[in-house]
Amino acid sequence: MSFKLAKFQIGQVVKHRVFPFRGVIFDVDPVFANSEEWWNAIPENVRPRKDQPFYHLLAENDDTEYVAYVSEQNLLDDDNTKPLRHPHLADFFDAQVDGLYRPKERISH
């Protein structure tokens, strides 16, 4: 299986192509790495391909904050400069610099 280079990076703010939410990427899978149950729950006419990067997002919409798992084909750059309010931002990131959230330094023991 060949891997496509990810278009987006950890710390980048993106928005969904179809649904009204945005979020910051905190992890990337080079190809689909979720359950078949999750996959099959997506209506077939909008089900994304598995052979592309999938992104873990600290996501939010007007009503709530949550974690989302989104295919690359369904993400767009987000040009909204409003800071994200997700309660777990500080668990993953230190600060926002030039539009990107800077990942926390990992301390190894």
C-alpha cells in the first residue's frame, strides 16, 4: 500500500468541507485507522476513500466541542482567525503562533 503525503499538519486549523465545524489537528493517520463499524455508519454516497490521510481534530461548532475523525478529502484550510475554544487545547498545544497551534513538548523519562 502506498501512502499519500498529508496535506495538513498537526496544529493546523481546518474546517469541514460539508458540515459546519472547524478544529485543530492533533494527530494524523496515513490511511483509515478506525473501526469498520464507524466506516459503515457513514452513508455510502458520502463515504470517503480509505486510502488517504485521516485527521484527528479537536473540533467545535456553534453548540459544542468534541473530537472528530475526518478524511483529507473533507477538510479545507480555515481562514477564520477566531481562536478555538475547545477545552482540551491546552492538553496538546502551548500557543497559537502565525495561525498554527504549537504542540506541547513531550517530556520523556
